Amino acid sequence: MYAIPKPADPLRIAEDIVPIAEFKAHLSEVVRGLTTRGRPLVVTHNGKPAAVVLSPAEFDRLTRRAAFIEAVGEGLDDARHGRVISDEALGKMVDERYGTAPKAKRTRR
């Protein structure tokens, strides 16, 4: 089952927005701290947002979340437009394609 990932901590203006010069001067330190900070870092250039830096884990979380939300949207769209089949019809399709699965044996207690 898919677990919805925990959202990232909210942006902290005083800590999470840095000018590009400061970012470049402390690049190693910033990169090392990405995994523990739990928040992305906004890098500015001439006072405007120019880049967002985040940990690989946070990137993966955002990517999985976007894929999940897109899949839910597609499913809702299919349901809205009547592109659905019954459980029984799906079972028949699976059986035809992959063969009938052996029934689980029941044990007496």
C-alpha cells in the first residue's frame, strides 16, 4: 500500500533564503546540511529567486507525491467519464491473461 509521505517543514525566511554569493562561499556546508535540514534552500540572484536546492530524499518524496496525485487525478477522470469495469470483469481479464490463480486452502481450527 502507498503511504502518503510527510510534508516538508515550512520555509523559514531567515534561514532558507540565501544570496548566490553566500551560497557559493558555503557550498560544501550547505550540501552537507541538506539531509538534516528537512527544507529546501532558495538561492537568490540580484534579489530574485534563482534556484531551489534540496536533498535527494526530498526530491524523491516530491516526485513520488506528484506521481501519486497524477494517478489519483487520472482515476477520478476515468470514473467521471465512465471508463470503469466491475471487479468481476477485471477478475476475468486477469484470469484470461495470466491464468487462474490456485485457490488458497482453508485450514480448520
